[in-house]
Amino acid sequence: MVSACGIHIDQRRFRLIALEGSPKKHKIVAHVAGEIPPGADPAAAVGSALRALVKREKLRRENVGLAVSSGLAAFRSLTLPFDDRAKIEDVLKFEIESDLPQWNIDDVIVDFLVIDAKPGVQSDLLVTAIPKESLAPKLAACEKAGLEAAEAELDGTALFDAAREAGVLGPDSAQVLVYVGDSSTTVVLADGGKLVSMRAIRAGAQPLDGLPAEEAAAAGDEAGEAEAAGPDDPLASAPAEPAVDPARIERTIQRIRRELARTISGARTTHPIDGVYVGGRELPGFSGEAILDAPMLALAGLPAGADVPAPSEMIVAYGAALHQLGSGLLRPHLRREDLRFTGTFERLELPLAVFSLLLVTLLAVRFIVLDRQIKWREQNLQTWLESSNTFMLPSSKLPARADAEPYPGRLKDPSDALVAYCLKAQADEDPDRTKWEQIDEIRKILLREIDAKKKELGQKRDFEPPISALQALTTVLCAIDDLGEQVGRIALRGVNADYMVGKRNNPDDVVVKLDIDFLAENDVVATSHFTNLLQAFRAEPWCVEFEEKPTKTIDGGGGISVDDMTIHVIPDRGVVTPAEEAKDSTP
């Protein structure tokens, strides 16, 4: 699975490298390079060429980095009295605006690289500025290919980290890294493995159009190779590069060497410069000779064994892919304004705004529909109310209505309160209630009058019935029977139960009186049985009071007898109803 892609778009050429693996161990799994025809739309040309590679190699749409030519940017040095990155971003545009008179500060993207920093004291920055209109076509080209760039950078930062990954940057030496592009040459100065400076020379290997036919014919072999590539090759339709003017190339080489000499002579490095490492487009006669005793060496920035044509041209694309893997020392951020709120709520502003508009529209339509339904319902309820009054009230109570014969359902003599409210609701003079609440209020008035009539007729009572003496007596006798062997054999000589009305704050109860004999082999056992009965009754919740009576021994020693044993009983006390039992069992 492809882990990251790096895309390098220059003025006339584009390159792509796809990596698979981790930052420490990875390999190149796909690569492509192609031409941008003169006068063509870069977005369309690059997008169509890369789209075929995306489909063929099944490249991931995430972790895509874009590198553009440093010749599009301006470089400035800036020193600030703090090293907090958040503060630097807040004041960067304000501090650098006066150093960029050629551009409106609102029309450029400003990035910075920390060259040196003293914690809490100051920071030395390399500030880069690129016009938004120069970066936008490159980003559009990636989007058309289905590879939206998560980040953008200059080719100098990608070149630096690609050389660092290849082991070119030693800790005890300084190096000059050179990348020859189409229309500009990027120069990066490194010292002890750290970035010192970066600049762009406005001279490159871009071919010149409009050459004589005999000079352009020298490119025929390259054109033939492009045609032989086949229809599936995304580069098959790319035009051959026309021949170049040798004199123009010589002047370009001289200018680049002159600028490199100025860079080397003005470099302030701690370590000696061990060489000038050159990559990118090939300029005949450019490499070989030393510049100010610094040898010119080929920059091989790709992993060993990588089968990539023209590897020196793919270094920048490789460096951009490394950054997307999380490797590299530098952290360029040219998309800081486009993706400033990446991963935060503000990143979703546009989708949320569209969703909010759709939601508001949906709610507005829903409100209109519900409003019409409510009005339609109110109209129907008004018709229902009027029909109900016509059916229920007599003719004399309703204005502008002819007399009619009475029939079941019509009230002969409704109360004044009912008639008054019915007419009030029909005239819509009760704004505190809706139509449905007005109809429900009429129903409540009718129910109150029906209850009043039932009370007059004795059909409804609001008082509790008296306690049943039979139920109290049955409760006592069943309790005695449940005691079984605890009370032994008994004989009832007299039973009486009387309902007693409570006095003062005492509740009503039933007084049960028993003439009872406890039969046993002797009076001691019989007394024990009487004691068990006494304790069991006093433990029952329905037993309000147990009046002890004196006991007498039965003649012959066969037990004891008690006359008028009195028990005050409330039968329903302590009885749990089914509804209360269900409520108590609810967790």
C-alpha cells in the first residue's frame, strides 16, 4: 500500500514519486515524469497525465505533498526577540510586509524556517513569500488528478531533506546543494547538517521556443521515443523538447556559476564547504570544474538501488514524499492560510454552512406545512364546537336558530355556567385556551354537573362505609385457627362483635368479645396456650387493643376458661392491596 506521494511541478515538467513503508524504511513503488506543453493549461496537462498513474497504481488520495519552484518565491532574513511559533505566525506578515514592496501582503503566502533560535531570547528566521496566484494552478493540477496536496513547499526544502536522507549532509562539513530547474536554479547552503540559507537564481535549463527548423530537427530522436511509448503511457502525448541554443546555454551556465561563486564567497559557515552537489536538469558542461576550490559533485538523493530514470531530476519529488511520511528536519507550511484550521471546527465551516442552510430550508417548509395543518385543524374544531352546541343546547339558548323538537341528547335545562362558556367558546372569546382545550373544558363542566346530579340522587357517595363487624370477627377466628397447636384445643361458649364509632381522634373499630375455654391435661399447659394467643394477637397490625381478663380453672383440672375476652379490631389495617404490592416490588 502506498504511504505517501510527492509531486514536483516546474514550469515545463512535472514529477511524481510514491513511497511505501515507514520514515526509516521505505521504497519507491511508483514514479512518473512528464512535460507540460508550451501554452497549455498546467492543471489540465498535469491532471490528465497523473490521473492514469493514479488509476493504474491505485495511489492513495491522502498524504500527498507538492513542491514548486523556488524561483516563484522571495527570500528574506528576519530576527525576532522570541522563539514561540504561535507568536511568530501572529506577527510574521506585519514584520515582513515592508521587505516585500513588489507584492501586496494580502496576495502572498508567507512561510518561515527557523535557522537558529535562543530559547526565550530570539529566533533567526528564513522567510519565504510566494504569490497565491502562482501556487493556485499547481494545487488545482493535483486536485484534477485526484491527489489533493495536503501540504505545499518550495523545492529547496524538499532538496535539503532529500540530501539529508541520502547522507550527503555531514555533521562536520558544509555543503552547497544546487537544483537546476526549468527556469530557475535553487541554491541551498547547509552547515553541520542544518539549513543556513536558501536562494533562487533566475536562470535554468528551460528550452527556448521559436528556434530555426534545422536546430529543432536535432530533437527528432526524442520525439520518436515518445511515440514508441504506447497509448497507455501518460507521457506518450507529451511533445518532444525542442533543441536549445548553445550560446544561450553557455550564458546560463556562466551566470549560475557566477552566482554560486558569490554564494560560496559570502557564506558564513562554521565548517569548510566540502563540495557543490548538483541535481535537477542536466546542463552540458556545467559540472566538472570546481568553484572557488569547492568541487562540483553529482547529487544522488534517491535510495540506493532505485530504478528511476533521471534520478537527479526526481530528488525534489522524493523530498516532498519524505515530508508526508513524517521524515525530514524542516517543516514547510505553504498552505498555512488554506489549511490554517485543519482538524478543528472551523475546517468544517463551508460544509456546516451548507448543511445549516438546508436544515433551515427544511424546517421552514416543515413550519409552513404544520402551520397550515394547525389552521385546518382549528377550523375543523370550530365546526365541531358549533355542531356540538347546536346538538346539546336548546333552541332558546342559541341565537338566530329556529325552534326544534327536543330529542335525546339535548339538554332541557342546562346550567347557566355551561351555556355561558359554550357561547364564549363558540365566539372565540377565550384566548387563553386552544380550540381543543375549549372543547375539553366544556366536557369537564358537563362531568361536574353530572357528578352533582348523582350526589343529589344518592348514586354517588363521598364517605367511607363503616367497618364490618362480621369481617372483624372472621379475622379473629381465622387467626386463632392459624395458631393451631400453639393454642391447643379450645371451646367457644360465646361470641359477640360490635361496631364502635371512634371518639375524639381515635378511629372507628370493632369490639370482639369471646367466652373461650382452653382445654388441656392441666391448667399449666392451658395457661401457656392462653399466653401464646395473647402474644400472637398483640403482634397483629389489625389488633388495636387486647383487654386481659382473669382466667378461671375448669372444674376437674381440664384447663382454664376466660369470660368476655375483649379484642379491639380494625380488619383492613396492615392489609397490602395488589396495587400497593406491585408498587413496592418496582425497583
